[in-house]
Amino acid sequence: MTLGSSHATRTPRTPGADLPEHPDSLWRDAEPKRSYDVVIVGGGGHGLATAHYLAKNHGITNVAVLEKGWLAGGNMARNTTIIRSNYLWDESSAIYEHALKLWEGLEEDLDYPILFSQRGVLNLAHTLQDVRDSVRRVEANKLNGVDAEWLEPDEVRKICPVVNTSTDIRYPVLGATYQPRAGIAKHDYVAWGFARRADEAGIDLIQDCEVTGFTTDGNRVTGVQTTRGTISAGKVALCAAGHTSVLTDMLGIRVPVQSHPLQALVSELLEPVHPTVVMSNAVHVYVSQAHKGELVMGAGVDSYNGYGQRGAFHIIERQMAAAVELFPVFARAHLLRTWGGIVDVSPDASPIVGRTPYDNVYLNCGWGTGGFKATPGIGSALAHTIAHDEPHPYVAPFTLDRFVTGALVDEHGAAAVAH
Amino acid sequence: MAELLRTHPLEGWRTAFERLPDTVRIAVEPFVAMVDVRLGTVGAEASAALGVDLPTAPNTWVPAGTGRAVWLGPDEWLLSSTTETPEELEARVRAAVVGLGGSATDVSAQRIGLRLTGARVRDVLAKGCSIDLHPRVFGRGSSAQTALGQAGVVLLALSDAADDVLVLVRSSFAGYLADWLLDAALEFTSTPND
Amino acid sequence: MTSTFRTPEGGRIDRATTVEFTFDGQTLTGHPGDTLASALLANGRHQVATSIKFGRPRGIAAAWAEDPGGLVQIEEPFPEPMLLATTVELHDGLAAHGLPGQGRLADVPDSARYDAVHHHVDVLVVGAGPSGLAAALTAARAGARVALVDEQSEAGGSLLSGTERLDDAPALQWVAAAVAELAGHPEVLHLQRTTAFGSYDDGFVLALERRTDHLGAAAPKHVSRQRVWRIRARSIVVATGAHERPVVFADNDRPGTMLAGAARTFLHRYGVLPGREAVVFTTNDSAYDAALDLHRAGVHVQAVVDARPEGSPRREECEHAGIRVLSGAVVTGTQGVERVTHALVAPFADGEVGASSAIACDLLLVSGGWNPAVHLFSQARGRLRYDAALGAFLPGEQLDGLTVAGSAAGVFDLAGCLADGQRGARAALGALAVPPAEEDRLPTAPEPVVPTAPLVLWRVPDTSGADGSTSFVDLQRDATVADIARAVGAGLRSIEHVKRYTTIGTAHDQGKTSGVLTSGITAELLGIPVQDTGTTTFRPPYTPVAFAALAGRDRGRLFDPERVTALHEWHVAAGAVFEDVGQWKRPRHYPRPGEDMEAAVLRECAAARTGVGILDGSTLGKIDVQGPDAAVLLDRLYTNLMSSLKVGSVRYGVMCGVDGMVIDDGTVLRLAEDRFLVLTTTGGAAKILDWMEEWVQTEWPDLRVHCTSVTEQWCTFPVVGPRSRDVIGAVFPQVDVSNEAFPFMTWRDTTLDGVPVRLARISFSGELAFEVYVNPWYAVAVWQRLLDAGRPYGITPYGTETMHVLRAEKGYPIIGQDTDGTVTPHDLGMAWAVSKKKPDFVGKRSFSRPANQDPLRKQLVGLLPVDRRTVLPEGSQIVEFRTDGQLPPPPVPMLGHVTSSYRSAELARPFALALVKGGRERIGETVHVPVNGTLVPVEVTGSVLVDPEGARRDG
Amino acid sequence: MQLIACPWCGPREEVEFHYGGQAHVPYPESPAELSDEEWAHYVFFRDNPKGRFAERWNHSAGCRRWFNAIRDTATYRFESVYRLDEPKPVTP
């Protein structure tokens, strides 16, 4: 063949093949200093976002983020990147909507192409009770200023034509809630955007630095013992998600969270077929087609406590059955990779944020499957809480104390949608 | 007095079952009286009262009169009888065990029985049963409470070659399990009727 | 195009048969036994596709799943996205085309069947190469239950790619004999075309068998296309071989560039010459076999370029054959467009690259050593160790129940692999205390030539001036050495970060060739040892698996069980519209011709309120609670007192969780002093039985009580309405159905034609009602008797919708609809059902928590739309009355929500039940409910809207 | 996919079992006498260690018996299973 024909046959670049390049400079691999005003334990999304907002909103930069492994290598690197704020209860929708508004300006704030794609999220209803719960949530969202609609099956089909809306399947689609402003983002880009900003502000991001204990003086923590030495801290924020209990056990604080494996999976790159995000609790599947064309799906939470970052395969198999039931065209898509994260689940499926029995220790955990979507919201609210030493209004309802008074924010009991 | 007409939940499946090859035969068992027995300790007393030694080895069954005694748990058995009515069986067994701190409940209609026979039975069951059905492990006298597909079942090995198995399934799941078995047996049918 | 690159003879293909296939629209031919890749090569076609990012030509670079180049889309017989041409078996009518990076899903459903099978063995052997076969033979000869799975179309592994000899005969003769011997063992399951793709806890391995793909259109429809084998092995021997590793250099992605071992595979297994003029670039001895074999097959081998200064002892062999060997030299780049035309070769010493000169070739073979396929070992959480001499990661520990053997363990000579396979199997047997057989002979392999140490070379420094931007590490992601350099330059240190920054290893091949290269190059750039860099995690599946294969048979009507009652066929014949309630199919209503649901429900309701209706309530959960302490148990679990219930009587009860929230409700029949029949909600049946068992077993083992599910032991038919007494009286003449003899909330046993029947005066509708309990064997007959007897009174079967309207008019809540897990009995206005006498019951303590004292807790109330027309959508939220009829800007405080809402025939107006903050205090007030943008005024009322004094029910 | 050894039925697939969380958390003798905080700890607070954990399992698809197990939450490996009437094994 000739050179000429070669150029003629050269195919154009595949859509989505070119994600924006990462920058040439991300962060210093910092060495721990002796002392910091604020030590954030956990270099995941929440820890990094908190660091960023401490610097940006409060001018606090003598801060260290301690990560036992590699930065943002936990749930931040393992979640299915769904972002939405259509939660049932006022307290939940408030913090998640606060987050969503920040998401909408995050690309500029971080000057990083986080690829936040507001493609909308459909939560399918398959039973009459699903429909009641859905309408209840939609109406609550509207009154709380959260964009939400109830869609009939034919409207669902218009938005996502590959959903099987025929009435003869086992659990026909009776409709769906729809949040147009919801969507997905590139998790690594988000984490690295926060990390780079924090690093630019002079905050130390310290990797391979595992916390082994705390030095306390009465009801204050004075130092954080790590595999890289003891670091004295003015204030300490715990942002360790699934590993929170390991830290609170060191501090002798009891926190009602349980750590469970949560699995996710991805297919090969496919031509666009799935323009939105679809979640179904009854047929248990949630799926989006990411920027490059891969189908990204989450499976159910494994029932037992587990820190193994892996789950049982029968859950993936059930997930695949649900996917093929709801999206028949997925039949010959291929499962390319599976992995697992560790979600810290609280009794009412709502987060636990705020003060602790130690005056200068702040808790942030229990986000379960909601952690990623909350990232900028909790980062800014926790930074405020640390800076002002009082809970930001958005996190005030999520105290540890609610389990004593019974004033739960029961997203779980109210059968709200998970993930 | 004329007995009321009885109907079986799998009547609609009879013809489909009849089309199956000899390697996988499915026969609907006739209704039999069954009682769920709970008893803390089984000794000579219980055996005498019941007229059968309840099997104490997990995952086993033994013949019991005209029926069977199936181990369901450390203090639970399933007793069946082909000659007594459900009420007679419950009354007899209850009378026998109540004094020993036990209880008996008529569960004749809780489950229906499907008898699977043929060389391919093990292959069909292996498509949805996670326990080892190898004849060396699951010979005559073995039983298992487990899942078959997505239905809870009690399996009773009636032969030493894993080619004769009684499947007990909750009545409301009977149609699902029948469909499931027919689908699983399809590849062994010479004339596929999918 | 004729197969000009096909050898005259040899190979494992069926030359007598020719099959036709199309690629990129071009019709080509090949033979059974070919893969799509070998057939394309035989037709002189190397380029398969263009790359995803740069649109560069890409070709076949390997012979199996590790190939980073040959991605194709299948169009016929059925569209399947993104497979490797090297793993697609050729068949008549196959149609495919090259992929630039995104596959295409079929737009029609896949009609193929998929299934799964459970299998149990003593020893599972993964891989049917020399090590695997030896292992399987040893295990089989010992009488163990064995499974041998191998991903290729036939056994032999690496032996299929070479000319090795065993017992002084072609090794494949031994392979055939071994396969035949295994087939003779009844306890051996031998599966080819079966890829073990995941290993999990306790010897659990998942394998995908491709059963009919190679048959094309001839595939039988009633046999599953693919099968997932769920294998439980007491012991596992992993003999998965090794993947050859390339060396990275500039323009190393140009078609015609191929792993040396792959060339041998194409030559010996498929009878294909991958080219006519070859240059072989190697850092180890193995590539010399390729050079010599190709030479013997008539390929002009221009040169063997060996990066090692001392070269190889096999240099003489080559030179004797007239092949030039350049020691201490490397390939620095290639020339050409769709295909290599020249290899650029330069002297190489102490990491320094000299001036390069071009050698003409259409085939550039590369070998940078071998990476043991440790995927399954790693998935089983085995730690890997870096072997500096091999430049590879090897199993770094001994796992219980899993042994790695052969080249997967770093053993690369044939004799060694055979022996290691046998060793592996014996170790497995040893762990199971199974003695090996007396007769367990291994074939004799020729003495291996002592190899010179390989040189570990990840990449050739880029002298092309392109700065490594054309030195490809991951061809599928178009990721280069320059990308890794940028990642490291950006401050990244972790290999996981580098992977994410460059996307290396995340494509279809999951980094089979690029993973270790990336570790090596990253370590080089960071100036740290490779073992400190490590590898990224090996995650299942080993190779991609179709969604449908994992879904198996749990599709369509088998996706989830449909539970039905004994009357299901009758309901269907009666034209019922069904509702999913959990797994149950329940009639929602029975529309007559021309009726919509509203009309049908109004008719059914009117019948029940004015005449008589009948419902199939058989899905209600039923639990037989027996024993001297039965009443004690119920007293502890129900909020109200059950021990005071008299034999023959019935009582309604509520159950709470320890948090004090309502979890279920229902009626309880006392059958005897020591026996109760507990009715639960349909959804609560299994949950409540488990709840009782959990408390009895784990907390109160001293209680002498047993709980047994009898949900399917009894069908339940509520006969409801003012004329129900007439119907029951007619069907059961021996029963005195008068209110005096058979009052409300009592039960009586009777018989019908000798069949035991239980009657109970229970009303979920507020009407005079009798529930009929009967063994499902007789359900149809009894149901028919009731219908016949009711005909004079216009007896009307009704469904769940009417049931809901009737109970809502009476303010009876549905747990799970009018409650949501945050509602206490007091919130429901059921303080009357909460015992003050009992010192404790489950949930009681939670009632006194501060939040439960809040006067603004949501309480169940009734709502009446003032316009008497609007049926409030269930789920609607409730807000304070707005005099201006306008919603303020959000957030708008909410008072609660509508839990149930219906049109009432009885009230001749719509009504609703709702949970409203401080609701009982608001009775009489008017509030607003936003409905489609307008505020609907509704009056808050008590929850009981029909017959509040209960005269009908009790009469 | 674990193989869990039911003390009665023997090893069965994980899917046959139902998880019951932390073991040895008895129902309080007299809940009425507990403070709100003490009661909350019984209702909502459970240990969540990374490593060895004594927990409850139910063989829900089999004999329906509850039993206890010592399992490592990091490796998921079961160290031992024991019946409810057996004492918690003394572990080093």
C-alpha cells in the first residue's frame, strides 16, 4: 500500500478517546514536619477537599494531609462517580445540594478539567411503593429547591432509549425520578485537582504515612503518631471513611459505623448508547457510560463487615443479571475489571460529622455510598467547622448525639435511594 | 361425604414434563401429609412415641412408616406419611412429642414434591445447586436444605447414583422451579422446544 | 486474496476444508483451526486497526490474549464488541472489522443461551500445557476428582507452538496420549476453550467455557453459547504459563512488529509465515528458536539482534544456518507505514546506544523475556516477589490450597515444567492426604541447553528525537514512555498513580504486556529498585467476560421467582390485573370489559360495602407458634398483651424494632393455651419468622416455644360485606354464624365435605367479614363454593387496590406504605395497642427517647381535599396553608406527606391518609398540598372516615 | 465467595447465610433502667474492628440456626465457628 492511501484510510480519533491531559505538575511528595495547625487524617477526596477549603476559605495553610497509602487511592479511586442531590430529607438534600452547587463551579475553582458532566440521573421505580417513594422524594426536592421531576415510562425511554420499558419484564419500569443537574465526573481528576490546589497553597500531602496512635492531654489530642514519626497537631480531622473505626478505636471514641465491601465494575470502551445515569433499587443496578465509553456499574454492598477492598462474586453475577434485564443490549458487553471499596455505613445511612469528646478532634464519616458526590460540600463545611470550631449549619444535623436522642436523619428507614 | 376436588399447582406443567427425555424425568409427587416436628432431645422415649428413630445426623433422611423422616435442623424434622391425613398425622405426632417439650405443625401444603430421575439429573441440579451431589457424597439417605436456582429446596437422595432425587419446594415457588428445571433440562432434550 | 503466507504443510489446521470470512468488508479464506488473526496473517494482512488516540496503524503483535494490537468488532453471526483477533476462532460466515478503540453493541437483544454449572473437585489444574498436563495426570492417576481447564481450543499449551520432542517423538503425541488417558478417568473433567478468569476464597475458581462460538451459524440453539463453571476445588494447581514481554523502542507499534514466541505459534500451530524478511530483537535465548524455525520455514532472517554483549551460546547454530547475529546491539526504531519496512539497529553497550543503521524487513520479532502469568495467584491474594535475574514478578509465597507450577512459577525449560507440574500435583494431593499412584511416569525431555542470563531491558533509549513519544508501552491506550516520564515529572511516585495518569493497563488487555514494563520504566525514571515500585493489583477477570454469560439463566421469567397462590390460574382466567408485592403476583383489580381501574375499584368497593366481596388474601404471612411459653414470646415481641387472649379469640397486634419503630402488624389467633397462629403482612412473612427465630435462638433459648412458617399451608379468603354472613352461613350450614354465637374477633373450626376449614371474624375493611382458611389443595374448590353461594348477593372478587381503599377509609395503616421505618405506634394513633402493663417488650425503651417526646412528630391523619374532586398523588408533600395560594421561594418547610390516597365510593369524594407534623393537633385545620404547580387546600381530619364507631364490623 | 462451615450442615456457600453483625451483645437485663446513652449504645453502636471479629451468622437457606464465628475482617478468613451454647473461643 502507498503512503497516500494510508492517510486516506486513517480513521478519525474515536470520540471520547482524548481525555484532557493531566498537568505537568501535581504535588510535592512532602516530608512530614514536626508540627501543624491542622492535621487531616486521610488523603482521600474528603481530606483533600477539606485541605483545599481550609486554605481557600479560611487562609489556614499550615496543614498536613496524612495518607497511609497513595493519595486518593481508597474509595475516591473506586467509586462510580455519580453526583446528585435528590435526597429525601431536608438535612440530606441541603448538604448534597450545597455540594452540587460547588461541583458546578469546581472546574474553574480547581482550574482542573474534572469533566463534570451533568447528564442527569434517573432513579427507576418498579413497584407501586417505589412510585410513592419516588413522588414523595421528587415533591420534597422541589420544595427544597432541588431540581427533580417524575417521569412516566415513555419519558424515561426518551431520555435513555436502551432501558427496557416493556411491560412484560419481571419488574416493569413504572416510571422514574429525574434530576437533570445530576451527573458524573472523573474521580482521579477531582482528587488530583484538590491535591494540586492544596499543594499550591503550601499544604503538605504526605503519603505512605499511616497513623498508628494519638498523643492526648486530657480532652485534647496533642500529637498524631505515624509510621513516619509523631506529628504534633493543633486540630485533627478524621477523614478516613471505611477506616474511621480503626482511628476512633485508638482514641477510645465509639462511632456507630460498620465497614462493608462495596464492589464496582467496568466494561470495555463502547460507542455511546447510554446518555444518562440510571439507578434502580428494585432490580438493583446503577450504571453510567463514562467519558471514554466504558460502562461503569456499581453492585450491592456485601452484607458482612470487611476491610478487604473486595467482595463476593455472586454479587457481581446478580448485578449482571439485573443489567441485562434492564438493558438487553448490554448482553455482549464485556466485564473488564472488578474492584471493591470499603464503605462506612451508619445506622440511618446518613453521615456523622462534627465535634467529638476531644475538643480539637473533628469527625467525618458514615457517608456510606454517598461520599464522592458530597466531596466539595463536606470539604467546605468541614473546613468551616474546623476553622470556626463550631458545626457548619449543613453538618449540624449530623451529630453523633442523634443516636442518643433518636433524632435520626433516616435515609435508610425512609427507603431513599442508595449510592 | 364426597371429598372436595383437589388441584395441584403444577397441573399446567404436566405436558411439558412428559416431553422430557428418559435422562431427565420430572414427576409431580402426589400430595402427602407432612408435619414439621420440633424436639429438643431425641431419645428412646421419642422413638417409642413416634415409632421412628428421628435421624440425628445432619443432612440425612430415613424411612418412617409409609413416609420419611428428614433432618431439618438440630431440633427439627420433617415427617411424612402416605396413609394418614394431614390432620391425623399432626394429631398423632403432636400427641407424641408435646409431652417431651416438642411441637408438631401440619405443613402438608407448605411444599410440593418433584421427583427427578435419570442419568442427567445431577447435571440439571448442578446448574443451580451449589452443594456437591457426587454419589460418593450424596448417596441414598442424604438430604440437604439449600437453594436450587433462586428457590429454597429440600433435596432427598433416593438412590446411590444421584439419578433419583426428590425435590421439595415451597408451593408458591413451584411454578418458578418447574420453569427453571425445564429450562435447565433443555440441552438434554433431543427436540428443543425453546 | 490467496493465502500467500500459508506454509505448504504442517500446523494444526484442517487444510482440506476452506472457510470463508469477511474482514473490513473484504472476503477472505482460511481453515478450521485458524484464529481470525492467523487467517489474516495467512492472507498477508498485519494491520488490523488504527489506534484509539493517534490513529496509528496497529497489527497483530501476539498470538493470544496478551495481544495489544488486534482488536476487532464482530458483526456476524452476532455483533460483539471488542474481541482480540488472536482469540476468535475462524468459522464460515464470520464477519468482523478492526476497531479504533470503541466497540459497538448490537441493537437487538441477544437470543443466545448462557448458563452456569457448579462443580466440585479435589484438584483443579488451570492450564493444559506441559506442566498442567503433567499435574492433571498425576492427580488423575492418584484417583482424585480432577478438573483440567485450558483457554485454548486444544491441549498442549506452548507445545502447540514448537517442535519439542518427548520420549523421542513429537511432543504432541505425548499430549494426545495424555488427553486420552485423562478421558479414561471417570472422575476427570477436561475442558478446553475454558478460561479460568477469577480465583476467590476457599478454592473457588470461576471459568468461562466458550461452547459454541467456534461453530458460527451451526451453533445449536438449545445449548448455552457460553457457560460459567463455578468450581470449588480443595486444591488448585495454577499452570497458566508465561507471557512474552516486549522491549520498548521508538515506533514499536508498527504492524509487522511481533513477539518472537508468537511468530513460532503462527508458524507451527497455524502454518502461517508472519513475514518473509525478519529481524529478531532479543534480550534472552528463547527468541533464537523463532529465528531458526522461521529460517527453516523459508523466511529470510536478516539478523538476530541480541542486546547482550556476550550474545548467546546459540549464536553458532544461527551462524551455521547463515543467520547474522549482532550481539551488543538493539533495535532503536522502525520505518514503514502500515507495515514495518526497516528495523533501525544500533550498537548498545553500558546503556549507551550508538549510531543506527536500517535493516530491511517486513517482520520485526521482539523478545524482552517472559512474565509468568501470576494473575490467579495474585487474585487469591498471593504476594509477588520481583526476580531481578528474570526481570519478572513471581509468586512470592506458598498459599494454602494453591500451587503455581511451570513457567507460571518461573520454570522455563520443558523437562523442568513437566517435573514442576508433577510436583505441584503431588503437593496438592499431599495436602489432601491422597497418596500418588505407583505408576506416575513423566516423559523424558531432551537435556535443556544451559541458557545465558537474559538481560533485563525495559526500553531502548529513544534516539529518534521523539523523546519517547512514539515509544509505546500500552498500545491499546496509545500510552508511551513520554507519558510515564510526564507522570513522574508531575510528582507521582506510586505505580497506581502512574497507571491512572497514563491510563496504562486499563484497556482491553488489562496490561498483560504493559504492566511490568511500566513498573520497570517508572522505577528507572525514579531511580529506585523495581521491587519498590511493585505492580498494580491484578483484578478479575483475567480476560473479559460477557455480561450475559455472568447473568446466565437468571433472565426473563427466571430473573426473579414469581410467587403465586393456589388460585393464580383462576385469577388469570378472571382477567385480573396483577401487582408485584415483593415476589408475589397479587390481583390488583378485576376489570370488566370497558372498565378502567378506577371504575373497577369503585365497583368492587361498592360491592364490599353494600353486598359482599371476596379477596384472595393467601399471601399473608402465617406463623404457627407453639409451646408452653408461646404467649411469653408474643408478649415480648408485640407492643400489646397477647397472653391475655382467650382460646378461640383473635387480637390485632403491632411489632416494633428495638428502635421503637413499627416493623409489622397483623392479627393473632389463639388456637390453644400453648398455640397461636400469627398473621403477618405479605411482605413481612419471612422477616417476622426470622425475627422470632433470632430472638428465641440468640436471646431467649430458655423459652419453650417453636415457630413454624405455615404461610403456604393455609389459603385465606376474606369474605367481606353486609351479606357475608349469608354466604358463610350457606356454605357452612353447621356453623352458627350469628353475632352472638360467632362474635367479632373470634374464630371457629369447621369442615366442608370433610375438609377442615377455619373461619375467623376479622375485618380489614370495617365491614362485617369472615376470613376462610383452608388447605391450598382445596383452595379452588372452596373459593368456587363461596362464589356459588354468593351469586345471589352479587359476590364480587376484589383485588389489592379495593382492599387498600376499604382499609384506608377505616384508617387502617399499611406497614411500609403509611409507615416508612421512622414511625412509632403512637405516631399511628395506636397508643391503645401499646401495653402499659408489660414491664418491657422489644422497642419499649426507645419510646422514651427525647425525639419520641417531640410534639411535632409526624402523626397519621386523614386528609379531605376541599374541592371534593382532587385525588392527591400518593407521596405528595404537605405545606402550611398559604393565604395567597402561592408557594414561597425554597426551601419551603414541609409538614409531612400523603401516604395513601383514593377516590371513595362510600364518601363520594377523594380522601387520603398522611403523616403530618403534630397532625392530631391540626385536625380541623386546612393545609396545602402542591399538585402539579397548584396548591390544593385539604382539611386535616381524623384517620377513620367510615363507620368510626365500628357498628358494621361488629354487627 | 466464602465457604462457611455451618456447625450443623457443614461447609456451604456464603450465599446460604445471613450476616448478623457483632456477637455477644446481649439484650439488656432491664432496659428501663438504662440511660438514653446506654440504650443507644445497645441499639446502634457495634464494634467495627479491622481484624479478628466475633460475629453472628445464620444459615438462612439451610437449617436456619444462628451461630457465632471468629472471622478476620481484613482477610475475611473464618478462624472458627461455634454454637450459641458454646463459649467464645479463647484466641491468642
